[in-house]
Amino acid sequence: MQILLTNDDGIQSPGIKSLAKALQSLGQVTVVAPATEQSGISHALTFRTPLFVRELTWDNGMKVWSVEGTPADCARIGILNLCEKRPDIVVSGLNHGLNIGCNVVYSGTVAGAEEGAILGIDSFAVSLEYDELPPWDKASALTTQIIRQIIDAKVNSERANLININVPLSACYSEQPTGVCVVPVDQTPHTDAYSSRQGPYGVPYYWLTGHVIPGDPTLNTDRVMVKKGYITVTPLECNRTNRRAIETLELAFVAPHHEKPTESFAKTDKDSSPTPFIRVITDESPDSSEELDELFEPGIDLDDPPQASQDDNADHDYNVSSKPPKGHAKGMIDKSSPYSEGT
């Protein structure tokens, strides 16, 4: 298996080095990562300036590529130019901080994986809860096994998957880890604010602050379940079309042919006809979240995770002690700054 690995914390981050080692149990790993930290850069692409690429050697002797660009740049140039063969999967991480809730929009980690999915390759964004001394190796082994299990299950194999995985610290430290659950993205917004300050020469500047609005902790989303100790697996979509709004928006231009024109259309002047439209109906892609739910039932045993050095043919099943019901949540209290979770 050919694996392209990128991140947004930079080519020298301990997270990507640990994950690269663990992923070698799945196949050949090519590392293409930003030269400097790109947290919060989202899906930016470099197209007005050249991309400078250098081949480096890590302390362990592994040859890697350093790119003066964004995570999306790294994924794209890695797939199109730097990998010897087209990757079978793209992995972005291991990020220092969670990428949950609305942070998936701003996350460079998620964007690196999303670029792989846009180019038709199954992709995974993986993140570990922030800590001063993160358990990189344990988290890397856990995420590698989850990726292995999803690949083996051939989840929704007719299209490229984009999977967001978040690992709480408790899953690495606890003697009785909670398990894995498949959940949607939390929709609770941040209470964003900009703190106004003044520089030493009298020039004002602003610093982004804020926190997560308290929500309902009984509902099941990535933020809620991570706080309860679950490793969360969330299938994301590259297609951002709001299908539910298509028919409503159509009515703003002309009434569907099978409906009686509204009063406003009936009073339209002869010289200003409503703008015509072509109605295109496509079949919606199947919901991969149900397939992932089945995949992690019964699940994996987080108390004894596989190590990166284990044989690729070793059989490890995750054991979820209790799978939470599906649901859509409004979030929960998070006392830390939302931007410290990791993007």
C-alpha cells in the first residue's frame, strides 16, 4: 500500500514522525509536509508564488519532503509529483490538538486530507487532544489500527472517503478506555471576540479570543463524545451543496412547472420574464456514517492497542463496550480556548 502523509504542524513535528513510523506497518510511507507550522490555514492553495520543495533526512534516516506551502499544497504536489506511485490513501496528522466541531472548517490538518479526497483518494485526518507531553506513539498506534480497520471494511468504496479521527488523552492513558464511536460534527459556535491592544509604537492590533458556547452534553457529536473519553470517527463531505435548499431556491426564480405560479410571478411585467433555470436532480451519495457505525460494532480493544512494529497481517479487533445512540447535538461546555484544540 502506498501512503502519503502530511500535516499542518510542520515537517519536524513529533506527531508526524511518530505517525510515519506507525503507518509503516500498513505500507510504504511518503512524507510531504509544510516547512513551517500552518495551523488554522484551512484549505489555502499557493498559486501566486512558486512552491519550493526540499528533500530532508530525519534523525531516523527517513527521506522526507519539506514544502514551503500549505497542507493542501503538500497533498496535491505529493500526489501529482513527489510520490513514486499514486497513493492508495492520504493521511494528515498526527495533529497536536483536537479538530472537532466548527474547527474542521479552519483546520489545516483536515484540509490536507480533504485535498486527497478531492483528488479521488481515501483520506484520513487524525488528531490528538492537546497535552504538554502528548503520548504520540500510543495515539499513532491507535489511529493506525482504526485506519486499517476502515480500509479492510471497504467503507463506501465507490467514492473517496474523508474521515476525521480524534483521540482523547484518556484513550491513551486510561486502564479502561471507553471505545470508538461514529458521530457527526458538533455545531456549537464559538463566542469569538477580538481583544484590542496597542503596540510599543502606538499602533493598534487585535488578538482573537473566545470560547465554546455551552450546549447539551447529552447529545452525541464529536465534541461531546471526545469529552466522554471516546475516540471519534466522523465521515466528512467534500461536496458542500445544501441539497435541502435547492428546491426552495428554485422558487426564487420560477415556479416548478407542476405548480401554479405564485402571485408575484403572475404580476410580472411582460417585458421582464422570470429568469429560467435548468433543474438538475442527482442521486445523493449513500450515507457512509451508517457503514462506519457497523464497522465499529463490536469494535476495538483500546486497552491493548497494536504497536507500529507488529506484522501487517496481525488481526486486532477494537472492542467498544457500549456504542452511543446516533444523534445531532448542540455541543457542550469547553473551558479551554477553542483555538487551542488544534487546527
